[in-house]
Amino acid sequence: MLTTGVLTGGAAAAGAPSAATPWRVPRLTVMPLGDSITQGVGSTTGDGYRAVLRDALDDHATDVDFVGSLRHGTHADADHEGHSGYRIDQVAGGIGPWLAASRPNVITLHLGSNDINRDHQVDGAPARLAALLDRITAATPGTTVLLAPLVPNSKPGVQPRVDAFNRALPALVAERRQRGAKIRLVDFGAIGATDLVDGLHPNDSGYRKMAHAFRAGLARAARAGLISEQVTVDPSAPVTSAGAPAG
């Protein structure tokens, strides 16, 4: 059985809000960010996980808006930044203007499938993702980023690369959390090989599981007080060559 390299945040700290604690925030401006999986390729409607997640948030915010420069699928709120075929570096190349245009207070991020599937400089893929996260948090420190591990891949020889990439994520998230970044890892452990339509993209079942995982991650972030109603975006905020904010 294929696995995603399960990534969780561990046991809840003493006194932390439980999963049963009700939550509500005034405003959610959510940017789904990534590649064709964020776009929704492989789903029957073209919405991917976005429509299920969008509808699940209606009861938790007065104002919910999905944002981005692209639109795919049948849902009325179909905006996103899921750029089909893009690698991590290509998303990093466009992130500044996308953030400035949309000003999201939450980003749902699933990215790296094209790097790993195409065997593109895979050893450096986690570092490229870390640099993208640093660019986002430098430009808009008030935005909460919900980072997902890669979904499984059933193409021959690819899953070990997926597992290696996913194993690198907890440490890079922990390092940035120690610096105060509002980045949280979501749990995709429920997604397996039967949730794929073509070996790479999820089917409808897989996308529903993605939506539920992102919703759970967003709920944890909201209960922890991490959702800022308004955010300030400076797309020109400098980062060092190592990816950490300058200064």
C-alpha cells in the first residue's frame, strides 16, 4: 500500500483547544495555491478539493471568499492559484503579485508533485519549498499557511521520492514555527492509492479527503487564534539567499 509519509503535529499541548471546540472567525480569504492538483485535474467537476472545502467553511465565518487569478470548476467561488504543470520554483516566481492582488489570510498549499514526478532536482525540492514559504511569510506575515504533504503517486519508482520529500516537511515547518511563522502542517494520512485517478491526480474521493484535511487544519489554526482578519502584503519584502527573511 502506498503511503503519504504521514505528517501530524503530535499530541495536543496541555490546555490547548480540543478538536470539539466550536470555532468561528469574521473573515476567511483563502488562496488555494499549487499546481494541477490544486486546480482540480482528475475530479469530475474540475473543482478538486476546493468546492468541498469552500462549502464546509460557510458555517465558520461571516465572509468566506476563495481568491486567486485562475478559475476552474463548477462552483460559484472557483478562484484559485493552482497552476497546472508548475514546479515549486515557477510558483515562487509568481507568488509576489498573486499575494498582492488577493491578500489572503489563509493559504492552502499542496506543491511539489511536478518536481517529484518528473525527477526534477528532487534532492533540492524541500529547500525550494522552504524558500517559497519564507517568501510568503516575509511578504505577508499575518497570513496562515496550511501546508500539505504530497498525495501518493502510483507511477513506477515515484513513491519513494514522494516519501522522502514528505519526510522533510515536519522539520522545515518546525524551524519556521520557532521563528514565529504561521505555518501549520495538515495530515493527509487518509489518502491512499485507491484515491488516485491516473497515478498522480486524486479522484473525487481523494479530493474530498484533501478538503477534510485542510478543513481540520484550518479549524486547528482558528482555535489557536492564528487567523488574522486583515493582513498586510508587501510583495517586495526581501529574503536572504537561504530563504530566511533579511534583516
